Amino acid sequence: MKDYMVRATAADAQIRAFACTTRGVVETARAAHNTSPVVTAALGRLLSAGVMMGSMLKGEEDLITLQIKGDGPVGGLTVTADASGRVKGYANVPDVILPAKPNGKLDVSGAVGKGVLSVIRDMGLKDPYIGQTDLQTGEIAEDLTYYFASSEQVPSSVGLGVLINKENTVRQAGGFLIQLMPFAEDAVIDKLEENLRKVTSVTSILDSGNTPEQLLEILLDGMDPEITDTMPVSFFCNCSKDRVEKALVSIGREELKSMIDDGKEIEVNCHFCNKNYTFSVEELQALYHRSR
């Protein structure tokens, strides 16, 4: 199944909902960063959330960044997404190894620890909008559910999952995001809560061959869900040598002169996709002259 996301409404537009399948996205991130299973699970959950939250953006140039900073061994996670289904992300420490939980599941909360979730929306204004909440569990889905309720006052339910093969590649990944509109009736809320209680694992539903549409049919059973949009999603990094050159020029002539005086080529790494860009001394000299 190719990676994609669907948007829907239900109960006469009293509910809006999103669901995605992101195995390819998460596997691309895993391969790029060589993440351990527990970090793959943590980063994969945040990537799926980024895809769905990015689709809420209005402008083509708008960006949303989800950032987790915790005191666990992974240190932090950063994901950036746009309105077109493109997402990228990285973990501060990609190779964390932790024992599984007693129930056999990966210990994502142990890797993340206690800390802060930040949601940064860059909509081309002078300053981005930043919302912040303390991490509640470190499991990411619950933390985002709490964020929407406390920071944006939108009652929501978030489900995220990543299933790992024995050889540590990604078997399944995806998630859902369901939000209640301010005019939602009590009967609708009760029915949604009843449906949510029946869903224990996003990845088990996807691994059974269900699509994002079918996932929403399960979650919104009895509430006449209507798919309003379908969008392909992908891991996409817009880094390039040209962009790195501009970044090097921006650091100033003194820094560039110091690099040139070292007499060695330099390597610049993109955090998001882990690609390296090499610059020879001659290229640094050309940048130095351009920076006048």
C-alpha cells in the first residue's frame, strides 16, 4: 500500500477526521538515520502526526514543526511538514537501545522521558505561532491529544503506531486524528468515545489489510463518515548544495576565512535527511569572495 492520507467529516460535520498510512515515510527516515527500533517507533509516530497536522495548513508555503525535548536518552525529536503531504524529521540520538516493556512493546516513553512538546506554525508572518505543553506520557499520541485540548481548546483523539519487523525494518506505520467541533452534540461525543474504546492498535488494523478509509469507518461507525480529500504523503527534504552554500555565506566572512585557513575540505550534514555536502577549499574561497 502506498503512503497516503485521507480527510473526512462525520455526524453532519460535527467531527473532522484524518487518517494516514506512512510505512514508506517511516522506513525512509529509518534508513536515512539508521535509527534503532525504539527511535524508529518514536520518530515514526511524530512523522505520522506531522503529515496529518500539516494538512491543516492553509498556504502552500506554510510549515508546521513538531518538536519534542525530553530528558530521556533520545534527547529530542523534530518533524517538519507542509500542506502538501511532505514531511521530514530526525532524532537527536538515533541509536538508543532500551529493553522492551513488560507487554513486549517498544519503550517509547522511556526513550523520550519527561519534557516539552512544541508545535510551531510558520505561516509567513513576522513571527511563527508557537504552542507548548508539558509531555504527559512520552508516548506522543497522548501528548498530542493533551496539546490540542489544552493549547488549542479542541477536544481531539490521536492514535499513532509503528510496527517493526524482526530485521528492524518498518512493517506498518500510520495514525488517526479526530476532532470535535464546538457544536458537537452529547450523543455524538458518546458514540465516538464508544468507538474509540474498541480500537486498541492502529498498526494491527492496518496490518490486517485495512486502508485509512476503513480505519476511519471503524472509528466513525454509525456517524456517516464522508471522505472529503485524499492526499499522497512522502518523506521529502528540500536541502540542496545551493541552500547549504547560502547558509555558509550567512555565517560571515571571518568564519569562512577560518575554514579556508585550515586548508581542508569541510562536510556539512543535513539533520533532516542525513545527507552530507562536501566543499573544497577552492569552493570555500569562492563563497568567501561572494560574501563581500
